[in-house]
Amino acid sequence: MTATAWIIFYWLAFAATHMLLADRRKNLIHSFGSRLYAVIYSGVAFACFVPLVWVYLEHRHTGSLLWICLLYTSDACRRSTLCRS
């Protein structure tokens, strides 16, 4: 998988686990207690967020920047001297 795919995967995993755990909060607190629920919630968030940041930091300067790609495709940019190399 590409770095972009991994970043999208980890973002979706982060959001999905937050929504799932928040949606089932009352049941989980009743089953595990509030302290253990907080530990589980924090652990899952940490397990999703750390790889997300890791992949981002490892690949942050690879590939083209979005605004550069947009500039190079516009006619005004091609005519200007700013975009010529």
C-alpha cells in the first residue's frame, strides 16, 4: 500500500473506533467500569493514532504538494514565470 492509503486507513480506523466506542459507552462502562473503559478507549485511540502520525512523518516530504499540483495545471500558472523551471 502507498503512504496515502495507509494514512487514509489509519484515519478511518481512528474515526471508526472512536464512534464505535462512544456509541457503546454505556454498555461498556456497565460491563467494565468507568476506569477500565477510559483505559480501553485511550489504548485504542493511541493504537490508531501513533501509526497514523508515524506514517505521516515518514512520508511528509514525498510526492507533490496539492497546491503545487493545482498551480501547474492552471493556464494562468503555465503562462506566468513563477511556475517555469
